[in-house]
Amino acid sequence: MRPRTRLLFVLCLALMAGLAGRAQTVLPTPLRIYAFANNLNDSQGGPALTAGGGTVGNGVYTFSANPGLTYTDTAFDPANYTIELSFSFQTLNSWKKIIDLANLGADAGLYSYNGKLQFYSPAISTSTDFTVNTSVDIVLTRDSSTQLVTGYVNGISVLSFTDSGNIAVAGTAGSPVIFFTDDHNTSQNEASAGAVNWIRLYNQPLSSTEVLALFQAGAPTAVPEPSTYGLLAAGLALLSFVRRRR
């Protein structure tokens, strides 16, 4: 085999091996996908989000402090779920509420606290997770069978706790999940303006492997599978060509 042919052969095998590794994690179908395509609709045909203010554009919803979004859906399991958000905040000092699960009636919930992800108050990240005006991918999961709650930043687990007090349970079926709006216990002073790129919800807790794959897949409008298989087909064609040249 000639040196150039040998190099092409090795590169082809490496390409196919990498693509095969990428294709191994098959994600479950989301219950709801909100991609903000100039509206607040769910691309799965479910209920639309309700906005307290703000502006929806092509792939983004921008909001001032507190006029966030409300999700109400009887099909959503309030105790066994995954919630993913891609968003940015304009300010990060002190607490800034991300997800409220108690209809604004309790201080518990998911926050940024001085740039660290925190579920108030049982668990907080040990590292700085947020940068002003920079999008970050946040995932919150709760497993009803173990009561384990886990928070992820850009595909990596940064906090977890056993939710024996059910503070991460979103009420009962049909109770609202509220985004970017602070509760009344702190006079709604713990909120930030910002922008959200998408929200995805699942009726099951994704595993750490699935959360990482979800982050790597990117925006809901990005569908990596066809390109993956297209590249794989190209690799196979190249391998066939190399073998014919031998």
C-alpha cells in the first residue's frame, strides 16, 4: 500500500470510529420543545408558554427582570422529569431565579447565586458556572423513584441532593413551572433580565450520558443524525475507493 493510500485508509477508519461513538447515545423524545421560532408554541403540538412580558424573536425570547415564562401542562410529570434551558443573564450578583416550582409561593427553586448554579438551599455548585450575557445550557432532573435531583451545566453534573422534602416537585399535574420570575417571599427582588434560546422538557430523568449528548446535540433545530450518517456514508465510500486502489 502506498503511503498516501495508507494515510487515507487510517483517516477513514478514524472518522468512522468517531462517528460511531457519537451515534451510540439515542436520546428519548422530548415531551415539549420550545424553540422560540417567532412564537411561544411547542413544536410537539402541546400547550404554548405564557409570557409575562418580553419579546419573542427568531430563536430567542428576551425578558427584563421577572417578566418570565410560565409552562402549564397536565401531561408533564411534576415529580419525574428533565428540564433543559439554554439562556443568559444580564446580571449575576446575589440570587437570580431560573426555575420556580412552587407557583411563586416559596423561596426554593433553581438559581444562579453569584454565578454558581444552586438549588436553594440544599445544593450549590463548587465552581463559577455563569458569565454575564453568555448563553449556558442548564439541565435539572428529578427521579421520583430515588428522589435524586441533579443539576447540570453544559452537560456536566455540578450539584445533586436527595429531595426527601419534595421541594423539587412541581406541585401536582397541571401546576405551573415558572421560568426567570422570582417568588413573592423575597418581593421578587431576585431576578435578572436576559434571553432564552430554547426550553426542552422530558417526562423522565435523563442519565448523565444522555444529558451530555443533549448538550452536544445543540439547539432543537439542529438535527445531527442526518449529517452523521452522511459523513459515515462518505467514509464508507472513501474506504471502498481506497480498497479498489490497492
